[in-house]
Amino acid sequence: MSGVDAFARFGLELPRIQLVDRVTPVEHFTFDGVTVTVKRDDLTSPIYGGNKVRKLEYLLGQARHFGKRSVVTTGAYGSHHVLATAVHGGRAGFEVHGVMVPQPLNAHVIENARADLAVGAVLHFARTPLLVPAVVAATQARLRLRGRPGYFFGHGGSTSIGTLGYVSAGLELADQINAGECEEPSAIYLAIGSGATVAGLAVGLAAAGLTTRVIGIRATPRVAANMAIVKRLVRGSLEVLQRGSRTFPRVERDALNLIEIDGSQYGNGYGHRTRASEAALAAAAEQGLQLDPTYTSKAFAALLARRAPAMFLQTLSSADMKPLLRMAPSIPRWMR
């Protein structure tokens, strides 16, 4: 079933570069006597996995469709999205540029930034998020002068096109439920950073007739992750799908009714650990689940606090980065 296009059933042919090489499995774990089902989207690709890869199938597909040779995106120093774009965009033949903003440095952040450089990404410094548009514009201007105008998508790949990756994932999960691989969960917990994963998953589940709650645990400031943004992504992705297919169901209201954004685990800010996230990191590690301190540990902490069966969407890549880091340069001076 690897490489299945979930939208083919609706007669849709969308620009796409296949990056996800398998239907990601669902596995069952027990924490303090409570069953947790995990959708293993850390395994979307053995090269570099996680949730960003699903979005990039459609974002890079669109870039190629428009004949672009470069892509420009944004993120914090340790951005998984920038790294996924660097890895998969580079392999697909694109020159990748990342406009980076500061975040608290830790070993995970430094490794991601070094890995960006190891695969050839060009990194640009923006001192604050407010300066990102100016740095992006300057980067685009230089690329145009070189005859390589870039296809731009911002933080997290959260555009109407990027959201399609998780509409596809929601349909994939519904197929797994129908095949008896797991029961329909009452709720799915996942980190929300820029909104597309939550929005797309809810659209896919609603399109399949499921009523599972999609609970996004906020790991970024409210200005970056809120219901207004999620609503825009739900509507935008449905507009794309319904322009291409009269048979794709009109599920905007149903999808929005599934979504909840929970800021209870945010703590002292983006990238700052909490006692609950540290405990979640340790509990998951005991059973072989790798979490990160910025996103997934906070989502998993919220699930553990629920103390009732639920599903966890594992969105962090579990690909081995050691070979890449062995040849990676040091982080640039402006990151220190």
C-alpha cells in the first residue's frame, strides 16, 4: 500500500511528489494501566520522517508543477519543518532556503540546525518574527536575479496545499480503522505548531464519517496557533479539494466541530520544557517512543494527564540522524 494516493478515490489528480513510502502503522502501548494507541507518523520516511513529510508531498509537488527550482520557507532554529524541507527538497532537486528566527538552544535544536547545513540548505537570519517577511523578500529578490525564483511556503508548511497532506492522513487512518487495525478513538492528541496537521486531520476524519476529537496541544504562541488560523486552513484545503472533485464531501462544519486547541501545556513559552513534558519524555522513552522537548513531549503530557484511552499522533521523525551529523558543520555564529 506504499505510495497510495488517498485522493484518487475522489477522482482527484493533485500535483504531488511521493515522499511517504508506507501506510504508517498503529501500535498499542500501556502507560500506568491506560492503553494509548499511537499512529506512527514518525515512520513516514526512513530518510527523515514525521508530519512535515506528508505536507511536503503536496508543497513540493506544487513547486515542481509551477516550474520552480528553489523553495523558501521559515522556522525557528531547530525547526523540524525546515529540516524536512532541506532533506526532501534537496533530494527532489530544489535549492532550499530557510529563514530562521531564534529559539532557546538545546542539543536537539543544534542538531537540527547542523543537519540543515549538512544537506545543503542555505540559512538566513531574522532577528525577530516581525522581520521574517523582509528577509524572505530579500531572499526571493536574490533568487530572481539568479534566475531561480523560489516557491514560498511559511512556518510549518501550513498552507491550504500543505494541509492536504493531513487530509490524506485522516483518510488513511479511517481505512485502518475500517480494516480492524484499531478501534475508532474517542480523541487524538497531537502537537499544534502552525495548524495544518490539526486542520487536515479533522477534514480527513470528517470526510470519512468519523467523529473522533482532534485535540491540538499548543506548543507555539497563541498568535501562531489559534482557531482562526485552523478555520482558514480547513476552508482553504476544502476549496482546493472541491474545485478538483465534485464528489469530495462538504464537511467544513463537521471538521471544525472535531477540533479543540489546548494551551494547558505551553508553560513558559516556545521551546521551554516543563515538568510534565520532561516526565512525558521519560515515560515514552521507557517504551521506545522518541519525543522532542518542544512539541511532542507537551502533547504526550496532555494525553497522560487525561488518564483515559486515546490515540497519540507521533509527529516527530525517528530516522537515525547520526550519519548525517557526522559530516555536519557547526551552527552559524548568528545562532549562538
